[in-house]
Amino acid sequence: MASLKRLLGQVHERSLWQILGSYAAGAWFVLQVIEVLLGTVGLPDWVAEITFGLLVAGLPIVLATAFVQRGLRGRPDHAATGLRRHLTWRRVAIGGVAAFALLGAGTTVFMVMRGLGIGPPGTLLARGLIQEGELIVFADLEDAVGDPRLVFTIRDGLRYQLDQSPAVGFVGPERLQLALRRMELADTTAITSQIAREIIRRHGFRAYLTGAVSAVGNRYLLTLQLVDRDGEVLLSEQVQADGEEDILHAVDRLADRFRERIGESLRTVRASPALPDATTRSLEALELYSEGGRESAHRRFEGAVRLLGQAVVVDSSFAEAYVALAHALRDLGRDRSRQVAAISRAFELRHRLPESRRLYVEGVYYGPIFRAEADRALESLRAAAVLGDIEALAYIAFVHRSRADYASALSAFEEALRADTLYARAHVGVVRMLWSLERHAAGDSALAVMERRLGDHPLTDYLRGVRPLVLRDWDAADSAAARAPADRWSLIDWSMDLYHGRLDRADRFLQLDPDAPGVSLNTVINNTRSAAYADLLGRRGDPEKWVRALDELVARIPPDVSFVDDEPANALNIARLYALLGAPERASVLLGEFDAATVDGFLGELAQYRDLVVSEIAVAEGRYDDAIRALRAAHVGHILDRPIDGLARAYDRAGMADSAIATAERFLATTYWQTTWTLLYPIWYERLGELYDARGDLENAARYYAMFIEAWSEADPDLQPRVSAARQRLEEILAERG
């Protein structure tokens, strides 16, 4: 009581503005607490609404009390008026505590009644009217508006939302068709309420779901009912939609209410993802777009391309689906002309979108992947970000990353993360940029935050897996590789096999036989490229063997398929490999085919791959100045490691030892995100040992020889002579220098 008196005394001494500020801060804190409880405990939504109402109602009372108690201009009149006696801080405090105590008590009573199935708050599950996970029949909705397309869209949307509920399930179409056949009805018979009731009585289901869509002036009324086998309505809900543009939101509201009344946890109801807020008249297209986005997020790009392709067939004016399709094709590395067609179609349709999305589409169109007009892309994306488009922030970061401007990319990703703390792409971007900036401790902290928020997300697993590789923590990488499953390919296991020179073991999962059943030609071409590249870098075997193997595989490509268009990045990588294998003429032919197939103005990110091919052809032909110019041009973005490695090799082949050493050491000190670079590390350890040895710098020579010996101590037998030579030379240096 004494503490309360002291607090009230301090309040009495505050100015009106101080009291207003304190009240606003306290109200904000209360609302934050309620928001947390809504998500964790599962309180009903009306708790937040009543809390807000109490806080709003309390504001004029607090201000009036401050004014009355202090008087005009803060000069209290000591005459004890009746108003001042009644409107006191003590009474305001007691009233506020009582109001919130009453709210708490009411909420507690509601939650208890809901859980025990008592009265109106009691749920169907708590009252035993249905069982958790029970199957029900979803009947057709009654069409009272004369628009079958709209009614089908609403039913489909409700089915999508209710399918996410663990409280109930729906009888599948196969069982419904079987039931109709047993009733001697056609498979296409509409599931009316009458037929649904007969189905549940025949097959022992407890209830069926039905409803109606009707018009009320310019609005739509959506009704949903759960009916038992005796025709009794167990549950009925309805919502209004303000026109067709509000239909999807109304569907979400209706489904949430229904799931709440059935008895599903309010927390899981809120956690269920809604359909994305994209611009399309077709709910079917929106569902396909949503499913395609989830497939992309889980890196299942084949499924994403299929679903997004269906979405744009259902709605050919769905601009955002075209953008997602272009990205999914790009992530898959397939069909450049279809990528260009998709992003071009989105660009044509951009004026149908809200302003922020229009600007976002323009940013993607002009961005690094397609047009590579970075300044123009950033102009549109920044304008979209100002309008609150979070995806635009992530794409701004991508543009900066493509320029190897990791600090600016980090800032953009962090801003996107502040706007949405569960945005997976932003989490990944923050971690990657911190690691790329060699801020490894900060990157680990950011990964720990991502694990707390998105522990089950596939991208979280990916970052956990590549962390020891990116940070060059070879001991941790070896430990992780040892835990990898022995019966299937693992990125970290394969990468460490390459690092340790276990090239035969690294190839064990590569399918190199084009006649093997169930293996695509593209897979064999890519696997052959990986095996040949490792063999080449390991300086073993006959390069001509791999040239012949590639010739045979390229010859198998059907004449009506354009390899350079269908798999553009891989085609350029094959051309580069030809040059590395000493066949620059074949590389030039493939490069010419690529140039002929490239859509004008849409070279985009493939320009970097093309520069690599040009540089390797120049190296193979002894034109080292041309090679160095091309490699410097390619020295940007996500393929950063290959230009630096190639540049170091070009300097080495040209006899420019100082430049070769400086560039190779820069390569070894840079964070990368490729896979085969783990083999490049020991290759450059060995070569740097030789280069320093030739210069007479025996200390650095010994250091790199020792690193090479440690990395390749378990290398394949045919590579061991190189390890022995390095060990012998290291012993000579140690004997000479101590």
C-alpha cells in the first residue's frame, strides 16, 4: 500500500505531457504482452480488441484526472471541490486494475467453458459431438448468386483452409466416387446436402459440411454449416464479403471461425498460413501459386515449375506467377527462353498490379538475372521498398550481392528482417553476407537466431550443413562428413572427399552411364562434367578421354532440343571444360551456338559464365592478356571463386609468378558458396609451395607444402607420389632452415 501511495504521489507531480507519454508507453507494453499471449497461449481475438478499447477509454479519464488534480497551467487550486475529491489518481488506478481483472476473469471463464464444452463457448470436440481428426463429407455450396465459377472458387478456398486443421479431415474424392457408385449414381453427380446426408448415413460418418453463397446488395454472404446424420445443425457460421475483391479474405475469416468453433487450438488456427496476397481472379491459380512457392522454398524446383506453369495456364494474366515461374526455372537451371518469356509476360502485365508490386516486377525484370541493368533495377526496387514491399528489400540485397557489394546487401537483408522476423530469405541473406564479409562470429549469431525462429526450415538445415565448409573449419567438416549417410550422396561428404584427394570415392554416386534406366541425359552430362573437372584439377588421367566422353554425350542430345537454351549455364560450363581439357575449338563452337540462341538484351547473369568460357579459350590458345581481361570482367557476384581461380592460373601460365601468388592467396582467403572449390584449396596449397620455393621464400614454401600434405594425407594412391614429393621437399627445407 505504501508503494502504491508513493507511485500515486509521483504521478501527481508529473506534468500533463509526462503523464500522456507514460500512459502511451504503458499501453504499448500491455498490447505487446497481449500479442505474445495470443500467439503462445491461444487467447481469443476479442481479448486484444477489449484491451485496446479499455486503453482508449482510459486515456480521457487519465487526462481529465491530471487536469483536475493539477488545475489549469499546473497550478492546483487548494479549494477541495467535489470534482477533485471524486476524480483522484487512487480511484483511477483502482478502476483500471478492476477493469483488467474483470477482463482476465472473463477470459479465464471463457477458456474453461470452451475446454470443458460448457455453454456457447464450448467447442464441438469438448462436447463430444465430433472426434479429433474425424472424417466429414464436404458437400457442394448452394449457389444463390447464379455464378458457379465464384461458388466453386469459394468452396475450393474453404477446402484449402480447412484442410490445414488437425481437428477434422475430409473424405477424399476416391471414397466419394465409390460411395456414389454404390448408390448407382454417376461419378460426376453433384454432392448436394441430400446426397451428402445419405453418404454419411450409409458409411458411418458423423457429419457433413455444407453452406451457401448469396448476394446482399453489393455484398456477398458466405454461410457454412456442419450437419449431423439426423439433420441437426451442429455448427453454423457466416461472414460478409464487400465485393469480389474481398472474397478471399472472407473465406479466411469464415474458415478461422469454423476451426475455432470446432475446437482447434486458437494458436494453431492463427499459425496456419493463409493464401498469398497476390493479384488474380482465380483461387485455383492462387492455390497453385502458393504451392509452387512452398516447393521453391524447399528447393524442389521441378515441382515448383510444374505448379507455377499450371497457375499461369489457369490465369494467363497472373503477373506474379510469371515472376515466380521465371525464378523457379532459373533456380532449376533450365529453359532460358521460357525464363525470358515468363519475366517478359510479367513485365507486360505489371500495370494490372498494385503500385508496390508493379515496381517490384520492374526491378526483377531489369535485375541481374535477366536484363542486368542494375541501376534501373535498384531505382524501381527502392521505390517499392518505400511502399512497404518486403520482397523488394530482399531483391535489392540480391542486386548488391551480384555486384559483390556484401555490406550493402547485408543492410538490405537486415531491413527486410526487421520488417518480417520470419522471412526465411532475409535470414539466409544476413547469415551469408556476414560470412562473406568474414564476420564469422556475427554470422553464427545470426544463424542461431534463425534456428530459434525457423528451426525446421530446409534453408536452416542447409546453412547448418555448409557452415564448416564456408568457414574453412576442416576438422568440423570432417566430423560432419563422418556422420553423413553412407548409402546416399551428401554435400559435405562429397566436398571433403574432394578436399582430401579421395577422388575415386567422391565419384561413387555419380551416374555416368547414359544407357542406365531412369537416368536423364542431362544428369549424365552434369555428372561427367563434375568427374572430368575433378580429374583435371587432380592432374591425373588422360584429358582426351574426357573430351571423347563429352563428345559422345553432346552427340546424344536430340536435334530438336537446344542444349544451350534448355540448360544455358551447364552448356557454358561444358564449353569451359572443353577449353580446360585442351579442346578450345569445341568450346568455341558451343559458345557460338549459345550466342545464337541468346535472346537479345537478356544475357543477364549468364554474361559471367560466358566471360569464363572466353577466358579459358584464350588461356588454351596462349592469349593470356585476353584471358586476364575476360576474367576481370567476370569477377563479380555468385560465381566469384571461379574467376579468381582462373585469374591465378592465367597469371601462372603466363609466367607472372608474383601476380599468380597474390591472386591465389586472395582466392584462399575468400568465402565461397560453390562446392568443387574444396578441391581447389589443396591444388593451390601445392602450387603455392612450388611458386614460393622457386622464389627462394622457403618459409612460405614450407607452410604451403605442409598444408598440402595434411590435406592429401589420405589421397588416392595415384595422387600419393605428389604428396611424397611435397613431403620430401618439406623435409629438405626443414633440414636446411630448421
